[in-house]
Amino acid sequence: MDFLCYHRDRPGSLALREELSEEHWSYMDRYAQEMIARGPTFSDDRETLTGSVHILDLPDPAAARAFAFDEPNYQAGAYRDVLLRRWRNMLGRTMWDFPGGREGEDRYLVLGLGTGQAADVALPPDRDELIAYGPLLSDDGAVWLGTAALVRAPDADTARAILTQGRYAAIEVHSWYFGGRPS
């Protein structure tokens, strides 16, 4: 089962995150084989850290909750909140398989928080710019709760347009970078 976990930073928590850096990386190393995508999000200035997204293949919802809530930054209070949802990998690949490569400031996390009828359950026509794409689902996979995508786009408005406007309670767009332990 695939899950999307988005830890949103608590304002002013950068020093705490820096202090816990090695604990965070050691924790993430334990999940390296399960990772589909990962990386930090930033504010529009692309300098202020706002969160951390992880998409993983885990055995069940309990394992996903353990991943999200045992994370050292979460345990220390660095995060404001956590979005944790089952997710379906519509591309059937990891971010490392994205043909556009790892580099570039033109990457975004797009979260469409659903309401009502399911939307955007089929892949958009321009798949070449998708790094990851799929619906957000209830724990049992039966109820559509939204859509999440990692996308390469020239700007946030273009990234937002990957989802059907007016079909979501909210659409969030965050600057995102390919993640992984710094070398």
C-alpha cells in the first residue's frame, strides 16, 4: 500500500530541525527501500523550509502512522501538523525514475484536498512533467479524499493547473526539491 505523508513545519522550527538532522536522516535511512518520493517543501521564496513530503510503500495504515508519528522531528515538535493519506501510484514508478532528472527549481508538490465527487482520477495528458501522481484515499482505499502530484512546471500557477479547478475544497502548491540524505 502506498501512503503520502506531508509533515508541515511549525514556524520558527528550523533550528530544531537542524539540531535533529542526523536523527532524521538515520530514521529515513530505515525506510530507503520503501520510498517512492521524498523531499523538502519551501515557501515561494524557495529559501524558507515549510515541510517535508514522503511517499512510501508500507504494509498497512498502522505502519504508515508509525512512520509519520515516530519521525524524530515530529516527536520533538518541529512540525505543526501531518497530512497522512493512502495514495495510489498512477505512474507506477519512483521519483528516481523520472526522466527529467533530479535538478531544477521548477518542481512542485500539488495537493488537491477533495470534496464531493472524485476528480482527476485519470492521468493528465501531459505525463512527461509528472514526477508522481495519484489519488489520496481513505485507509481502506474506498473513498477518494483528493489528489497529490509532484510535477515539473515553469511556475506555481502552471503546477496548480494540473488539477481541475473548482473540484476541490482547496488546492495547495508548494515548491519542492528532490530529497535524500545530503552527500
